[in-house]
Amino acid sequence: MSLTPATQQGRATKERIVRGAAALIAERGAAATSLDDVLAATGASKSQLYHYFEDKHGLVEAVVDHQCAAVLGLQAHALASVSSWEDLERWAGMMVAIVEDHGARGGCPIGTLAAALSDTDERLRTSLAEAFRAWSDAIRGALMRLQANGLIAGRADIESLTTFTLSAIQGGLLLAKTSRDAGQLRIALDGAILQLRANAAGRP
């Protein structure tokens, strides 16, 4: 649990703590990130930290919410503009460019947290599962627009294609992270788009 600050200054302080904790957890993992580490990185005091968060678990919950909101906000906006194959290619290019800009480090914030927390905290697992469902909804919406525009066949299994696409994203991001090569994500997304095009309207 975390407290919602009543003042703008309080909200800024809480945001600074959450962002700092998110960066440390992305680099080291939740288990290896202590509250003292967060205090040192953010310049916050113990009284401030414990005012906004009951304990480390409350801070990790806030980090999960923050990371999910950041990723889903970007993905929902980008995928909402997809209504053609060219749009889909632009979305894929954006994904690869983001990974390149980060030196192929960090991977997927949601995927990294899910791998670390899903087997140890049921409440956080549920939150992360909901985030993946929201991401799936955004992908599904894009594919349904392609289908409505006659680019994907009406007989195509949109649910399976949605899962395949999200799996390609997650696998590509993991490979890019471990190899420090954004090209691995490019290959995974190219494979996903090839699979989508194999379901194009008019193909046997």
C-alpha cells in the first residue's frame, strides 16, 4: 500500500522515489534492491519514504504500477494508430529504436518484473497479468482494424495471432537484453509480422 500525497510537492517527492526505485530494480532486481539503496539514489529521507510507503513491499507495488502504466501508455498509443501494414512496420521500428536508445539493456519492464515476482507474490502476479491482458487488448485492437480493412482474412484466429505477437515481443526483448543486440527484437518482430501477413485476406 502507498499513500497518495495531497500536495504537488508531495506528489513530486513520491514520484522521485518511485522512479529511482524502478531504475534500481530494473538494474538489480527487487530482491537485491534495499530501501537504503533507494534513499541513497533519490536523496529522500527515511521519514519521507515511510510516509508514502508502508514498507518495501508497498514500494515494489508502486514500482509495478508505475512501470505497467508507462509501458501500456506507450503501447496503447502506438498500437491505436495501426490500421495498415505500413503502420504495423512503423510500430515495430519504434520498438526496436527504443531498445537501441537504451543500449539493448533492461528488456521489458513488465516482463522483467513478472519473471522476478510472479512466483513469490500473488497480488503482484495478478497486477502483472492484468498488464499483459491490457497489452494484448491493444494488440488485438490493431489486428482487428487490419482485419476490418481487409488486410487480415476474416477466417484468421485473431486471439492466437495476438498471443503470438505478444510472445514475439517478449522473446525478442529478452534476447535483445541478454545479447545486447536490438537486432534480436527486430528479427522476432519481423517473424511476427510475417506470420500476420500469412493470414492476409486473399491468401490460400
